[in-house]
Amino acid sequence: MHLLLVAVAVALSAAGCGKSGPTLLPVKGKVTIDGQPAKEGGVTFHNAANQMIQLVSSIRSDGTYVMMHNRDEGAPAGDYVVTVLVSETPMTPDGNYSGLPKTVSNRKFADPGTTPLKVEVKVDAAPGAYDLGVTK
């Protein structure tokens, strides 16, 4: 009987270890500023139906980003207002940071109320569907 109780307890605890939450779709793109790859900054997807839901990604040195939901890659399907902040950090000739980051993108792209950027996360999105272009 004791062995049966242990087996039931293990089975019940294992049942709670699975992933829960929305199905995530891959969201990868490239950020450009005046047509050139951005080198640093961030991208935020604001859920159009619920502004409290926000997904965040950093911009990599080659301009690419991968959207994350909690600690998993991807985003739930839906419509999003997108904000982008491209920054530059001064560097010394030997590659060390020598100051604080400075925003170089137009501030309208960093405000959910003024950004013109919108995306629909969906199954089978076309190549480049999540690429984002901003200006200075």
C-alpha cells in the first residue's frame, strides 16, 4: 500500500511539470535603421487586444532579434503594436564601452501611441514578415 501511495504521488507531481500557456509561434526578424542593420537596442511587441501583455527582445549586433515569451522563443498568435529603440554605445578603439548608450532612432518608434509598426503573428508567416525598419 505504501508503495502505491508513493507511485501515485510521483505521477501527480510529474503531471504538473509540463509546459502551460499559449502556443508559441517563431518570431525572428531584422531591425534596420535608415536601411542599415541596427547594432543594438530593443524590440517590444505590445498585444493589441491587451496592452498589459508585452514581449521583449534585444537587438543583436547583426540587427537580428528573436522574440521571447517568458523564457521560450516565440510569441502567441495575434496582432501586436511594435516599438523599437535603436541605441549606440560609445566604444574605445580596443572595443571597451566608454559611455552610456544613446538613442539614435526616432522616438516615435519607441512609443506605442505613435509607432506606425504593427505585425500579425501567425502560422506560416511570410519570410521577412517580422523585419522592422526605423529611421533616425
